[in-house]
Amino acid sequence: MKLTAKLLTAAALLTASASAMAHPGHTEGGFTSGLMHPMLGLDHLLAMAAIGFWSVRQSTTMKNSTPLFVIGGMILGAAIAWGGMSLPGVETGIALSVLLAGILIATMAKLPTAVGGTLVAAFMVFHGFAHGTEMPAGAALVAYLVGFSIGTLALTFVGRGLGALMQKTDNRFGRVLGGVVAATGAFLAAA
């Protein structure tokens, strides 16, 4: 029960801080913008939480390495954007990451660490690129990077906590949740 309370508290705090920072006129130098960016887009929020959720059922190595794959992909994607390079199909890649993460959850797929880690990092390159291109003008790059890294990890760990909680229940609930995430990803890809 303690885990449930912690997850609900974390979700409430993240939601409350998102609405508090949604008002114009805040000058935060980049950190708050970076922190809130992953939480303000349904596509980012679902992908990161779903990857955390999925990672719970993986091998110990994959489960423990997932946050590194997530952050590594995010930073690589942002660096590509900040380096002035292009990445074709970013929005499609983001939507497909939500779709595929949902499928991984719904099918309870277990992947070898090399395959799962590569897939997670590839998903996150698209998200990181979007974060990099959407950095507010005048924001401090390092502060923005630290902010979106913390926001991303928070969502991943909330997903992981929910996955650990759901692991103790009937598998059908997790499969349904995965189906909902996959359907949302399909809708985002079609939109």
C-alpha cells in the first residue's frame, strides 16, 4: 500500500506542478521549461511511463539499465537538434514509440537487453530531438537539459512503480493498459 500512496503522490505533484507552470510570464532560465516539457505532451508522458512500466518485467540487467537507455537516447536526440542536424519523421517516430511501447506491455514481451536497450534508446532519440528543437529561446541549454532529464526520469520511474504494482495483479489489467497505450499511439500516428 505504501507504493501505491507514493505513486499517487508523485502523480499528483507532477500534475499540480504542470498546471502551475502552464501560465505565461514565468522566466525560469530553462530548468522549469525542461522539467515540464515531458509532462505536458501526452505522447511524451505515455512513452516514458510505458517504457518504465514495461521494464519491470524484463531481465534484471535490462530493468536496471532502462533509465540509462532512456536518458542516453534523450540526450543524443537533443544533441542532434542542437547540432543543427535534421531527423526525418520525428513526430511519426514519437507516435510509433507510444504504439510500440503499448504493444510491448500488452504482449508482455521480454526482450534481450541488447535488443530492448537499442529499441528504448531509439525511441528516446525522437523524443530528445523534439525536446531539443522546442527549447525556449533564451533558455540556458544545460539547465533545460537537466530539467528534461529529471522530468523524463520521473515519468519513467512512475511508470516503473505502476508496473511493479500491477505485476502483483491479474495480467489482464496490464494487457488492457498496454492496449490503451498502443491505441493512443495509433491515434497519434494517424493524426
